Amino acid sequence: MSAIGLLSQSGQLATIGIDRDSEALLALIANEDDLDSVFENDDGELEIDTDELSENDEGFNVGATVQIGEIDDNDDREVPEDGEAFLIRNNFDQLIDATIDLTDDDLEDGDGDLTLVVTRTDNDESEELEPSNAFQFEGLEAGEEIRVSLEIETESTSNPDDIEGEITFSAEPSPLGSAPNPTTTVTNERTGEEFDTFDDALDGAEDGDTLVLGPSNSNYTISDPIGTKDLTIEGPNTGVPGDGSRGSEAIIEDSISIEADGLTIDGVKIVNPSDEDRGVRVNGENLTLKNNIVTEFDATHVSMDFAGDDPANVTIESNLFDGVGDDVTAVGSTEDVEGIDIVDNVFEDNRNAIGIGEGASDVTITDNEFSGGEFYLTNREEDLDLVETVLKENEFDRAVGVNETDDDTQSDFDGLLQWIPVDVQSGVDTAAPESTVRVAPGTYEESVGVDVDGLTLEGPNAGIHGDSDDRGDEATITDGFDWDATDDVTVDGFQIEDEVGDGNGVIQLGQGTGVIGDNAVIKNNVINADPQNDTRMAGILWEGGSEDELFVENNLITQEESSQDEPTEGAVDALNHNDSDIGLWEVTDNTFATEGAGFVAGSGDESEINAVVTGNEFTDVSEAFPGVDINGGDSIEVDVEENTFDGAIAGIRVQDGVDTTSGDTVSISDNDFIGDDTVWYVDDISETLDLDAVLNDQGNTFDPDGEVDDNQIVPVE
């Protein structure tokens, strides 16, 4: 079913809207070749720009009548060929009854009067349709069309009245019966001769000929190898992209074997319902496959196979590869192909979209759309570095680029060097140590566990602060990250979410072995926790030790509003750790906006903590959970410098287990404390800090001004 919404006022758009899925059955097609005022927008809807009517003399204004499209005023007013505003095309493979419904009451409420003049292409019958009526066109044959022009009576063409409302287009199988299956014919364009089968036409073809398949809804089998040079095969949808507004198809069934150079296949549908292990087999140069639909393969290997004698110069452009088969690669077996351009195609619901084989060279993969697959690219040629370019120059629903695989993980993909799966965990599991996994925008409903030393995971916003307006579309990991006993892991540029409770974090490190691994880097992420109960939880939680450095920088850490009854229940700490030694913990330039503490160091246990907290912004924390909470341990050394506590109810708390007179070190310098609602700036429960020095001598600023009151620095009343 399709709908048209009309608004005729000058300077505004009338929208004729149907989604692209509907176009496969009942298509509305703008007459863009002859009218500037009617066009298809980026959403697949038709629009009428009334400004263009007057600017380009397309309205055919007569008095107070505005026409969009042409209408011949003979005895039976009709829409001439190529004069329509738009077409309605039957894309069913059978007779239909098409209905145009103008019974929407809103169409009659305006001051203007609307008339649709329509003409069928199969019998040249015309009708004038007005609001309050619905008209059914019975027995419209497959591929046939209804030409539609609009006539609007208004009081003024310079300031026409509004006409608002919906016109609905629908179709159903006709009780008149299915259309007869058209006779399969192939026409040699050079000679004009028609053949009953493709093989007969091929026998009579010469180099450079064009064979035209038709009429629509015909099925063809090509039994013989194609050996005619520079042959062109054209279907009824020549020039129309595979995902475009196509008419009925010429369908080529079963395998096609190409044994000549210069072949072009344009505007057909290719299916392979047999159990052949190949679809289109290429053994030639200068092949062009464009504007086709490739689908419904029962083959077990590839739909496009280039494993002939070194094929070269292959162009695959503007095709739709849709569900080619459960175990099928859409374009594969490209070993030793010299020059292959895969451009402007749509790959939907294929197990694998593109396989680049060993020995392939001069490969271009740009401006394609990928969705619904298990993986979108496999690369076995060591001289080609494809992942980064393919991720940047194509559109994906989600994609994970692995630029170097680990040989020990490739039992299912022998010889695989690079690939693009659709889930992050598959990328991580196959990545080589010291390599990079790049993740495209999209939503990844998974939890990611990392066990590869030296792995860098880059989201689309790598290098951009989590709180920056410059961030683009996110790669969202819905169930968090975790790793333990793994060194040199970097997570950069993601949006990471998870439900947290029972003492876990959105990013959780060291839970399994009690060892984090060294040099973990978590930067430029948006980390959001969704608390599920009142237990200990965090945005980032360390539950293991690290002898070397840990880096947390340029992140935005937030939480969903807690559903717990008490304000302190369900509060999430932005950073926390549990019973672990940390050689150096650098927390730099983050924004902390959770309801719990921003940064918690030490657990009152025997852990040794060395931390630098600098350049961060702490907001939204409560009196129970300060911006920085320093607990005791076997050894505590914490520098808190150049941070901003803006809107924080509580600033820095030093707990009882800390003793700066017996070896522990807490430095608080060059921080800005801001907020009329602040209860205290510094709370020294340990009673070992020199609060006068913190207030007056260490470069800190306080707004409102601060004063020492017992063991706290508080705002002056």
C-alpha cells in the first residue's frame, strides 16, 4: 500500500510517499526526465515543488487552474505518454486490481478542488478521479502502468489554497486470473531477429552484438558458455540500479559460464536454484556486471566466481546482491584477478559479501552499502591493505575491521589475512597481537572480552573527547567490555553501555585472575552505566593489580537515573578499584557525571596505589559520594591537580585509612572548586592533611570562598 500527501500552497512541497520495500510490488515513479517540479527524494518519496511550477512553466496555468503534468483535453481527457507527473507501475508478476482511494475527508475540506486524471498504458482507458471516491483499475497486467497528472482549481495561481489529505494506492491479485507467462524471446539488436531461447540467439551472435531479453517476467537458461567477444546482454531494467524502481524482470536461471572478453550484463535478475557450487563463472577480461539483481542461490560457494585463467578488468556496479545463499559469498574466488572495481552495489543478507583471493591486484571497493550479513570482506592477498579504506569509503549497518589476523585462530578461514565481520567479538577473537580492530558506527548488542596482548580497538570517534560536540555517529557496545591478564589493550572512541549491579562495571578489568595486565588505555569513550540494584558498581572497575601504568583519559562517564528508593542506592562510581596494586594510575581530562563518586582510590586494604588525577571535571556527585574519594591502603600516593569540581556537592574526601604523616602522600593543588550548593570542598577524615596549605598555598580556587572548619574546607557562610 502506498500513500500520497498533498499540500498545494506555493513555496511548499507536496509529498507522495512510499517506502522502498513497497516499490518492489507497486511503484510510484516520478517523471524526472520531463518535469523539474516532480522528483524522488533521498527517502524514496516523490515530491512536488510548487516553486518549480511557476519558474519553469510546468504548471500550465490557465486562469485559476494549475496542472502538474499534461492533460489532453479531447473527448476523453487523457494523460499523454511522457506527460505524466508520475507513474504507478505493477511490479507484481501477475494481474492485479489497483485502487486509488481519495475518500479522506481532509481532501474535501480545503477551498481548492483536486482532480486526478489517469490513463492506463495497457488499454489507453482514462478516468477523472475526485475526492470522496475510490476507483479500482481491474486486471492491470504485470509491468503495465497508470499515468497520473494532477489538476488543482484555486482562486489564485500566485497564492493557491491549501489542499491537505491522503491519497492511498493499493493493489491485490486480480480475480481475472494470473497473467499468462510471456513468451521467452531474445532479440539481436543488430539484426532485429528474435529467438525463442538464449542459446539460439547466442549461436547467431557476432562479436559486439547486443542481445535484448524480453518481454518482462521471462525466464532464461544459458546452457552454452558465452564465447562471443564484446557481447552485451540487456534486460528490461537496463540502466536501473538493482535497488532502484525496477519493473518486472528478465530472470536468468542456473549457472552462467563466460569464456570471452568484453561481456556486459545489464538490467537482469540472476538466480541459481540448482545445487551448482558456482553461479556466474568468469574466464575473460573486461567484464561489466551492472544494474542487476543477484539472489536466491542454492550454490555452496560463490555467486560471482572469477577463478578462471587470470581474468582482468572487472567492473561490478550498481547491483543488488540479496540473500545469495546461506553458505555463499556474493563476489568471490578472485584469485589472480588484475583489476576489479566493486562500486555502488547493495549487499543485503549475504553470509559474506566480498572475498578477495591471493594474487588479486588493483582492487577498488567504494560507495557500496552492506547490511544483514555475517561478514562483509575477506582478504587473502598480503600485498593489499583493504580494511581501513573499505571501512571509510562504504556504508555499513555495522562492521568490524581486522587489519591483521592471527594464524592460530583461522581454522575456519584458511589463509585469511584481513576481514570485516559484523560483531566485535569475532574481530577480537581473530586479531593478531599488536594489531588494530576498527569498528564502524552501529549498535553491537554484545559483551566484548579481550584476551589479545597489544590489541587496539578503535571506534568511529577515536581521538575525540567523549564530551565533545565534534563526535559523529557512535559504535555502541550494549553489554560492556572486560579483560584480565592481558597487556597493552587500548579502547578508543566508543559508546559503551551496560547494566551494572552486584559489584561490576561497564568496563571491568581483572575479575577472572585478579591481574589486569599492564598499560591498559581507556580513552575518548562515552561510558554509561544502568544501575540495577544498590550494590557496589562502577563505570570502570578494576578488580586486579597492574605493576605498570593504567590510563583513563578524555572519557565521559555517566549513568542512567537510579530506580532505587534512597538517593545513595544505585549510585554508580565513575572509577573504582578493589583490592589491587596499581603501579601508576593516570586519570586525565575526563568528565565524570555519575551519582556516585567520580574517582575512588584505595580500598582500606593492603593495596599499593599510585595515582595522578588531573584536568578532570566532576559534576553531579552527592555528599555521600565525593568527586575524589581517597581510601587507605598499604601505600597511598595520589596527586589531585588542575581539576574542576563544578556542581559537585562534595569535592575531595581523604578517608581514615590514609596517613600523610607516616609515608602516604596526598597532594591537592591548582584545582577549581565551584558551586553554590557545595557542602564541603575538602573533607579530611584522616586528620593528617594540612588544610590551611590546601586552602591558601597550593593554587586551589574556591567559589564561593572557602574556610577551614574542623577537618573540612567549607564555603564561607
